[in-house]
Amino acid sequence: MSIIETNFGTRLDPHRVALGSATNVTKQGAFYVFSLRVDTDDVREYSFSNRDRAVAMRNVLISHLEKKVRFENRKRA
């Protein structure tokens, strides 16, 4: 767990922020669906026919979002 400090002095855990931005994988009809909030007005929905692929892709996208949060909120000198 690596907690970072933002420019304003607040501390946050990028992994928890990324997890909070993704929904759980749910079954809707023939597909397994989850959504990811990339930005305040950018919500992306992903659907897969295989649950294992959906869970794997959700984990990959959460890690990408974690890196994005870490990059955007790092302290700049």
C-alpha cells in the first residue's frame, strides 16, 4: 500500500481510489458487464461474454487507473 500526498497536502491511496471507480462484474443477459469512471464525466462500460475475461480486464483497467491517479496527484516541486 503506497499512500501518496497531493499538492494540497491530502493523502490518498491510489489503489483504493481506483477500486472505488470501478463497479463489480454483473451478469446482464448473455454478457458480463462492469463500468469504470475514468473522469467525472467519463464513464466507460465494458461487456464480455466470459466472466473470467471480464474479471481479468477489470483488474487490468483498475491497475491502469491506479497509475493515472498516481501520475495526476503526485507532488510536483
